Amino acid sequence: MGGMACMALAGIVNPLTHSFTIFLCTQLIKGIGFGLVDVNINTIVTLAFQDTLGETLNNVHSSYGIGALAGPLLLSLALQMMNEALWAYLVGTVVGLVVMYLLMRQVVPDIPARDVVQRKEQSYPNRNVFRQPLLWMMALQIVLYVGAELGFGNWIVTVLSQSAAISIALAAPAATAFFLGLTIGRLLGGQILRRGLLSENQLLHVSIFGGFASGIVIALFPAQLIVSFSASAFVGLFYGPLFPGIMAMASRQFANSIGIVSSVMLVSTASAAMALPALMGILIPVIGFNWVLLFPEFCCLLIVGPLYLANRRQQHALQLPDNDTTINENTTLSTKLK
């Protein structure tokens, strides 16, 4: 609710201010609000739907995609009807207040109470979670995925416009096709996991290789608009399940430190969102518009490396005997016998 309040407040101040400093401050507040919402949604989903985490996260993030598609249309309609930016932005603020009201009525699950011994045992992984190589492998997967998604989404319109010598307006449907495919991909990913057609790991590998192959098609034939628009939709379709799948694996593996892990993933997302699309812009004068589109596709393909290492490390951890648990159990048993 605090995160939604920050975003709603920024939506009111943005169209009113004529100061760039104030505008930057409101954008910072909006970013803080989004961070609170994102981390807490992942935390709540992990606590409430542990048995169907991958499926549920796909559905949650597909709902986000639907909102991302509907939001610009709602803003455009508000601008046309009200002819003033302030009233159009207030539509977003009203939506934020509606969400806050829904959250008031929502029963949020909490971590069940534990006795003192269990809390001490659980504090160990919380303190040492940053030393776990598995966490940083998953963070690297997020960095590569966000670089692929935002790099492709931010530059696809410009690349097609320059390659096919058409206006930005005519090339813009490629971005719409990409984000529509992204939303549909997450909806399909949730259903595939629900019906057991593929395992979570198999779905991630299919998504990685499918997204890479679809992006290569666009890089090879950027001037063929029908091919490029169709391939953009397929890139989104295959990219869709990647982010929820990686988040589900990280949340499940570090369930006792879900807040910390979600924060690390969010910081990784923000870092990649700032750095990788900017790097593509720097590379355009060097390698040209056509070849710069290969950058997000190779980012997508590189996810295979840390994904493989993370799976190996998880399997290795499962095979190790839990010496600490055995000692604790023996100590508790001997105490009871005494």
C-alpha cells in the first residue's frame, strides 16, 4: 500500500511541476514505490503459493503485461477526452487508490511463528545468503534476461525504421507485437506448468532457445516487415516465461530469505535496465543497426550458462548430508532423554 501511495503521489506531482529537480525527486519516489510493490508481490506469492510458484508467478507477471498494454491506451483516451495532462495523470492516481482499497481487504499470508531455537537456526541462512554462489548465478540470469528484454523492446522500433526506411509510426507495431507476445507467453507458461506438459527447467530452456532463434530471424531480415513483426511476437512469446521462471527458482531456493533475495533480483533488474540498452546505443555507430539487434539475442542465449550451473549446484546441495540438522536433532533428543 505504501508503494502504491508513492506511485500515486508522483502521478499527481509530475504534470504540475516546472522544476527539473522536483521532477527527478518525484521519479525517485515513483521508483521507490515500484520497488516496494515488486518485492512485496514476489514475497506474498512465495508465501501463499509455494506448491504452484512457477505457475502463479507466470500468471501474476502476465497480468502486469496486460496492464502495461492497457495503460498507454487509457492515458491516450484520457488525454483526448480531457485535453489536459493533469487530469490524464489523475486517472493513474485513481487506479492506484483502487488497488490500495483492494489491498486493504486482502488477507496477506505471514510467516508462521517459530520457537526460539528455530528462529536461531533460520537466522544463519539470512546472514549468509549473500555468500551463496547460487544467489549470484540467479542474479546473473536476471541481468541477462532484462538486458535481452529491454534491449530488444527499446530498440526494435528504431532498428526496423532505419533498416526498412519507414517512419517510426509504421515500425511501432513491432513493439506492440513484442509486448503482446510477452504477455501471452506468460499466460501460456502458467498453463503449461499447471498441466505438467513441461517441467520448469524444460520450459526455461525452450524459452531461451526459442527466443534466440526468433531474434536471429529479425536480425537477418529486418527490412521484411511481415517477417519482422511476426518474429517480434515470437520473441515476446518465448521471452515471457523466463523472468517468472527465474524468480520462482530463486524464491523457492531461498524461501527463508525471500525479502533479501527479491531485493537482490530487483537491484539486478534495475542495473541491467540502465546499462544494457545504453550499451546497445553506443554500439550502433560501431556495428550498425542490423547487427546491434544480435546483442539481446546473445544475452538470452547466455542465460543457459548460469542456469546450468545453478541446476548443478542445487542437485549437489540435495545430495549433501545435512550434518547440522543431524546434530541439532541428536542434541534435542538427548535433552529430552535427560
